[in-house]
Amino acid sequence: MNLNKLTIKEARAGLKEKKFSVRELVDDCLTAIKEKDSTLHAYLEVFEEARKEAGILDKMGQDLRDPPLLFGIPMSVKDNILVEGKRSTAGSKILAPYTASYDATVIRKIKKQGAVILGKTNMDEFAMGSSTENSAFGPTKNPHGLNRVPGGSSGGSAAAVAADLCLGAIGSDTGGSIRQPASFCGVVGLKPTYGSVSRHGLIAMASSLDQIGPLAKTVADARIIFDAIKGADNFDATAKQENESSATKSHSQKLRIGIPKEYFGQGLDPEVEKIIKSAFKKIENAGAIIEEISLPHAKYALPAYYIIVPSEVSANLARFDGIRYGFKTPTADTLFEVYGKSRAEGFGPEVKRRIMLGTYVLSAGYYDAYYLKAQKVRALIKKDFEEAFKKVDLIAGPTTPTPAFSLGSHTANPLEMYLADIYTVAINLAGIPALSMPAGNVTDDGKKLPVGLQLIGKWFQEDALLEYAEYFEKIIEI
Amino acid sequence: MSISKKEVMHIARLARIELTEEEISKFEKELSEILTFVEELNEVDAKGVKPMTGGTSFANMMRQDATLDDNLEGKQANILRAAPITKNEWVEVKAVFE
């Protein structure tokens, strides 16, 4: 029946009208996974018991007049988000033996809303990477081109949604890890405002930037998932702000969209630029005002990011010590060696690189020059956005400078990979919400590769952001 | 900014990661390149700018000093099970002092 190809909205309607059962929906997804995932490798683990859960939901559903938001919807979860009783590796060897001892708040929430979790998806190790090639368990392939990366670090999530191996996914974004793979795989990805969604149960990478968010086939689907996971949480002191129901401009009021001139300089693929500009034209013809703005500190976002994030990483990954959980080296004689060898054997190269960088930058004598300076520049970057949002309602541009690149093409030099996030990191530094949505395709090497349009909104105004995005989805109409 | 082999070894010790000779040379090169890249921040005049201290400007987010989790049954066992070496209800560690 290919029910796995439905959107969440369609599946909800179909289940309500009893056109099919949850069991049939889940079965179709699991069949698709069996058929395609040995090639794609989007999943690290598939939960066969999802079939039994589906059966239970079907029995419950008989009496439910108004089923909850995600009732019976098969979803995938990125492997850095804890599902109690299940392995959570964060894409790393050091957590290969680890079984989660509790549910993340977002998991509690989606379970309460009746979602069926199909399994855990592949990712760059500890969310460090933009291609999923840093996974200790092998890369994921892009469904649009099997020799291409799906993006990262939520590459498995994006590929699973794009290939209809689930109806929606939960991922995480610290510097673009939801939006960039969404762009590469032609799906919708939302990074909420910092504080909109609880991080309790998310294996921490950079605690002042991390956010959990949805990947889905449509903007409407992304909204359904976001509504299910958002909200204050006593387990996460930074998730307190209740999401404001933000007023959007009606069609008679002119929507003002700012296009940062800094986003259209060197490094942007001309084919990607064409598609983005064509999308702007359609949006302008529909009545929006598109104007050029400036984010003067835009070019300092990447260097600031690559000081702040490794610093936070070096602190957050200190807990992986071969003692509390996870992998322990078999060959240590002293306590120091337990640490030194477990971490040496358990961590991959990019993780070691960032821990080392962070340790250096935070060490005595260097803190002021690097870390403190970066946090000041971060304040300036945030201020750029505050100033811009006084003039415009939305900021827009390409999500990534290129379409999906080939596997192995960016792995020789770490800096080359970092540049893939040039349009996404500033958003995390400022804490604002942003969404990537498909804007078209470029043809490269005989393959049609998706191009993502990034829409950036004001703090805690995801409702407005999603509403505009849904409207643009109709206008751009791929 | 160039980082020396001695500095790489010092950082590795601070970070508690044993590196091979090959890794030390590799990091000497890679870390130097990344540090040169991030030094672009020297161009920014940030005099008088208050540094950000986190991801949010909220402060003093308080809650009741009471147990939050209503479902703690068996959780202790889960946590213990995760540790590589345990003994009864204890996680085993090598001697801290020689």
C-alpha cells in the first residue's frame, strides 16, 4: 500500500477515517526500511517491536474520538536522543555499549502523543560534522544520489524522511545539523529558538547552542511535530519560555523579508543562487517586500563558532571516562590510563580534534584571547540580528552554499567541512529559530540534487515562521 | 598561530586522551590551521562589548526543591547497568592515589 509515502497530516486523516490501521502504516515503513536501508544506512537500529506497539495503539484507537497529535505516526529518532532501554550511541564507539536509563523529555512527549518510534538514526559522532561521514558506524547515503552525503550531523534523520523510511524525524541542531541535511535531502527541517524545546535527554554537544527539532516532508508536518515537543521543562532550566502565539501579517500587510548581502558573496554555488533568487521572485510577486540588509559581523560567525563550540564540547565530553558508562579500554594499568586509553580508543578523529581545540582555548593564558573574544563577537552577531529584525519580519537566504557534495570530497581538510555551515552557525550563536525548506533542484552529474531555502525568524516566534514557510511552500511549489 | 608539539602533548594530557606519535604530528598541523582561521576574530573591535555567557539571557530559573521524577522505580539499576565494571551497588574505579 506504500503508506510510508504519506505525510503526517495525510496519515492522521487516513487513520481517523479508518482507511488503514496503525499496524499497516508501521508495517509499510518497516518493509521500506528492509528494502532500502541496507543501501542508505539511515538507521543504526530498527525496533521490530514497533509492530506490536502499533497493534496496541489500534486497539486503543477504537475508542478515541480525538486522537492526540502524533497518534500512530511512525517516527525516527536521532541516536543522540535517549529512548529508555534502548542503545544510544551518539554515533560513537565510546557509547556503543550504552543503554539509555531514561527517556528524553521530547521522547516522553512524543510517546504521550501516541507516536511509534521505528528506530534510531545515524549521525556524525557526537553531532560533530556536516556529512554523517564522522559516524563510527559508517556513513549514510543521500537518497537523491547514492555517492553523495546526506549532510550532517542529522544525516540519518534527513535521509530517512526523504526516502519515506518514516513519516517524521526528531534531530538536533547546534550549527546547522538539522537544516543542512534537510537542505541536502530535500526535506523540511526546523531549528527552534534556543529554549523552545527541552534538551533533557539530548546527549550534549555545546549546551548554549544545542536544540532538538523536527525533520519532515512538509512544513505542516514539521509544525505538528514541533507542537508536540515544544514547551517548558523542569528538567531543563533553559527551556522555560512558553512559545508565544505570534501574530503573522495578513495578506494586506506587507511582509518584509531581509536578504543579507553577506550571504551572496564568494563561495555560493551559482546554480544554488539562481534557485534561491527565483524563489525570492515568486515570493515578491505574491506581495512580499524583499530588501537587502546587512549583517556586518556575518563572516565572523564561523570563527566564533569554532572557538565556542569546541570549548563547550571539551567540557561536555569529559564525562566519557571509561568508568560511568560506555566503552572502557581493556588495557589500562592506572586510573590515568583508564581515561587516556578509553578516550583514545573510543573517540573518532573529529571529536578528538574539537576536544583538543577546546581544551587549548580554555587553558590558562589563552582564555581571554580566544574564548572571551569569541563570546563578545557572539554578542555582536546577536545584535546584528536584533537590529535587522527592527526593519524586517523575516530573514532569508540559501541554507547551504552548495548542493550535497560527494562522499569523501571534504574529508581531507577539516576546515573545508566547516565551511559547509557558513549560513547556519550564526543562527545558533544568536539563538534564533530557522527553518530550511526545499526550493528547487540543481542537476549535477546526472542527478537532481535538492537546494534548501533558509528562513530565519525572531526569537520565540516559530508560529509566524512556520506560517510564512507554509505559505511560501505553496508559492514556490516544486 | 602555530602550535608546538610540546603544546599538543600538554593539551592531550589535560584532555586525558592518549595520542599516538602520528596523531600528535597530525594535530600539530590541523590545530595550527584552525587556530589561524579563528584568529580572524582579531579584526573585530569588541571594546566595551559584554560577552555572552550562554544561549539565553534568562537568569535564576528556579523550581521547587522537590523530587521531580515520579517514576524512579528501577532507575538506579539502569544507571548501574550502564557502568563497565560494578560491584554490588558500586561503580568500580582504579585507585586514585598510588
